Amino acid sequence: MRGVAAAMMLAGGTLLGAPIAHAGQVVDTPRIPTPVPAPQPSVQLLDCQGSTGDHGCGAGFFWRDGWHGFGCYPC
């Protein structure tokens, strides 16, 4: 029994003193700069007459004094 315990302690001591496996070294790769996107053309929303809106009507509407009264009417 004593011999078995001694053998286990000897084997355990050998395993505890064994080198520990580590992960491999990480090679630092050079950073590649991200390309800057090219500027896109902006969209200018126009009303029916080709302007940006009259009397605050905005795109798709125009100002007129229709039979329902003054107001913004769709194109």
C-alpha cells in the first residue's frame, strides 16, 4: 500500500512539474486603413415648377388659389 502511494506521489509530482502548454504567439498583422466612401450626389426634392417649394409647400406640392381656397395642392 505504501509503495502504491509512493508511486502515485512520484507520478503526481512529475505531472505537476511538467511544462504547461501555452497558446501560440499572435503575430501582429498590419492594419489596413478602411477606404473613405466617395461622396454621393445629394437629391434635391423639387416641386412641380422645378423649385424647392413656394409658401412652404415643399416637394410634390405647389401653391395655388384653387376653388377650395389658397393652399398647397399636389402635382
